Amino acid sequence: MRKTLKFSRVMLYFVLVLLAVLTLLPLWSCVVTALKTSKEVILSTPVTIPKDPTLEPLIESFGLLKRPLSNSLVLVGSGTIVSCFFGSILGYVFSKRKFRGSNTLLILVILCMYIPPQVQLIPMVQTMSKLGLHGNLGALVLLYMVFGIPMCTFIFKTLYDEIPDSYINAAKVDGAGTWMIYQRIILPQSIIPFVVAALLQITVIWNDYIWGLVLTVGESNLPATVAMANLRGSFVAEWNLQMAGALWVALPTLIIFIFLGKYIMRGYAGM
């Protein structure tokens, strides 16, 4: 019996270690390749430690991605703040201020989350062209602000359902109106919903590629993901430069999830 348990535990640890290695292997390859010269990239394997490490690819790629990274920060900041703000209000309304037809409207809002972007490409390009936004960063700013609201609404509504209705009823008895209840009761209990919604929105916006490719024109308007793809070179693939660019693009979300990832788990547990 003990031997069976011991063998099972050994196998479990073996599988976990194997999965950890397979998960970290691409990151390791990316890091070591970013520290190699172009010549060493050709002469070595993607996972070997560089003999003569250099920071040149990192410095060069950062210079090329400086503007796109700042563009992505603008997109993340505006899209996350606006989507979370309106998502919080709508989540409160759908959870605690229900009205006739609110459930049907909520279903329609949630369905907006599942419309494939490929279906919306042509209509969105036409819409942005009519608004005079196609080709510049404003198109993506408006897009992410609007497209993030359904997801944020669903998150806030789900987590606001856990707040007892007795709190709301007691506030009404004391003469509090809708806005005061939202400010004094709902918002103080919204830290986790805001963090969860913000993290998911940041991830979606930062990692998006297709909308940036379709709606922006010119290097000064490109988000980081599109600009990183353009580092591939015209005739020769500069793998060290590409891997260095990938590290710069991945770094912000990696840092955020290391320090705030626990809130997403708490949010999912509440959902």
C-alpha cells in the first residue's frame, strides 16, 4: 500500500516537473536567443546558453518598439478604465436594479462577447472609415472601450450577485438613492471585481493582433504586437531581434500577473 502511494507520488511529481519544463522551455529559448549575436543564433541551437551574451538585440528592439509600446499603453489605459467603469455600473443595474426586460437585455449584452472578430472586420472597417478614424490610433481606442463593456458587465454582475440584497434594502429605508447606494455600498466591495475585469481587459487589449493590423496604418500608429511581427525582416530572419522584441511585449503582462494573478483566482472562485 505504501509502495503504491510512494510510486503514485513520484509519478505525480514527474508529470508536474515535465509540464513545468515544457511550459518554461519557450520562455527559456526566447531569453537565450535574445542574448545571442546573429552569428551565434545560426551556429547554435535555440536552447543553448550564449557563449558571448550581448544586450544589443534588446537595446535595438526596444528602440524599434518604444513608440508601439507607448501606443499599447494608451490603448490599455483608456480601454480598461472606460470598460470597467461602465461595466461596473451596468453590472450593478443588472444585479440589483432589475427592470422589465433586464434579463433579455443582459443575454444580448453577454452574446456580444461571443461574436467572432472575423465576422466584424468588414463592418468595423467601414464604420471607422465613416467616422474618419480608420488608420489612426483613435479607431483602436474607441473599439476597445466599447468591446470590453460586455465582458466587464458580466464579471461585475456575477460578483455583485454575491452582495446580500438586505444591504441594498436597508440603504433604501434610510433614504439612499441609486447613485448613493452604488457609491457607498457597491463600490467599496468592488476591489476584486475591478482587478479581475481590469486584468482580463489588459490581457485582451495588450495581446490583440488582428484589430491593430486591420485598423491602423503607419508605424507611428501600430500597437506593440503588430510592430513586433514587423521585426521579422524582409530577407533574413533576425531571430535574436524577434525574440528580444517578444520579451519586451510579454514583460508588462507577465509582471502584472505575477503580482496580481491571485485576484483572478479569487474572482473566478466568486463567479
